[in-house]
Amino acid sequence: MTLLDALAGGTDTPICSRAGCRERALWRIEWRNPRIHAADRRKTWLACAEHIDYLREFLAAREFPLQVLPLDEVADSAD
């Protein structure tokens, strides 16, 4: 299974991580909570066009380090 498969929940179409959203994800947000995650630990959320700003702002408001990347830049690894 690729990282993209895992993020998509085992479906062929990657789905937005926003609660209740079933839209196709176009973006990925790599983030971590520095209070509980080591510097090399990253979590990933997927986002559709409608929810990318909401999810990014949610994490930024908590001052979590984050990076927003197009979904098609997902590496084929299980980090």
C-alpha cells in the first residue's frame, strides 16, 4: 500500500480530512504538534479546494508547524 492509499483510507479517491466532507482531496497538509511530537514526526491531513484554508487556519491558530503541498507530490513511502 502506498502512502497515498493510506491517506485516502484505502479508497481509489483521496478524500478531504474535514469532518463530514466527502470531496476529492487536492492538497495535503503536513503538520506536527511540537508539545507532543518529536521534530521528525509529521501528521498529514488531506484537503479539498473548499476546506484547505479552514484546515490550514485551524492548525496555524494553534501555532503548529505546517506545510501545504499539492496532493500529487506525495512520495510513495510509508513514513
